[in-house]
Amino acid sequence: MSTEVLLRPVEPADLTTVLAMNNEAVPAVNHLDAGDLSWLSGVAHTFLVACRAETGRYAGFLIGLEGPGLAYRSDNYRWFSERYEHFIYVDRVVVAPNDWGTGIGRALYTEFVSAADRHPVLCAEVNLLPRNDRSLAFHEAFGFVPVGEQDTEGGSKRVQMLVLEL
């Protein structure tokens, strides 16, 4: 298997695969339908896909938003919008299970941060219920710090709110 990964902006032809990858990753990320993904694609500050150079196989993706200001129904995006005047936000990041631990998540985040355009803070959240220890460890290692918690989806989820000063 190739170890080289290419990061590139999403293209319309990628959306079917991105949608499938997203929904296979639930509950680590929230479920999406095609309409939601199309909307996110249209408003995203950054929407990257990671593909294996040798095979073209999708290895991951990241959708990043700017805030505040989007008419987004996400409780987590609204939480950050109420507390920060200007930020970028990781709406979702998915790495294919075969590619966990290979640096793809770090590469996606690093590319997103490089496009931060003078935003003072990068915001993200990670599930505490159901617990996502792999993502919590990743975000801590990347330098994020917890700034709060909230229950979502009628209390079936609890998330830790994280920020990285840029």
C-alpha cells in the first residue's frame, strides 16, 4: 500500500463517497443526508479529501467552517458562535479505519490550520458519550484544550468543546 497521501479540495464527484464514509463513521460524527452534505459543501471554508497517491483510494476528509455567521442547525457550531467572535471550526473529520494512526488526521488538520486566514482560534468537539477516546487523544496531542461540555441529541450525546489558539 502506498504511504503517500494527497490532500485536495473536494470535487462534486467525491460527494457520494464522502457521504458514505461519513455515515459509516456514525456515532463519531453525526449522520448526513445528501442535502446536508451539499449545503456544507457550498458554505465550507475548507473541504478537503485525502486519497492514497498510488491507488486513489479515499483515506479521509475534513469539512471546516468559518464562524460565526452561518445559518447552521448544529448545536455545537452555535455553542462556539455564542462564545467566539471569529473562529474556524472543524465540523467533521473522518479517517478510513484502515488508515487510523497513519497521520492522515494530522495532515488534514495541519492543512486546515494553514488556511486559517487570521482566525484566532480553531474549534472542534469530541464525543464524551458515546466516548471517542481515539479522537480525544488525537485532539490533545494536536494541542487542543477543553473549554466546555454540552449535551446534544436529547442527552444521548455529550461532547467536549475544544479550542486551539492559532
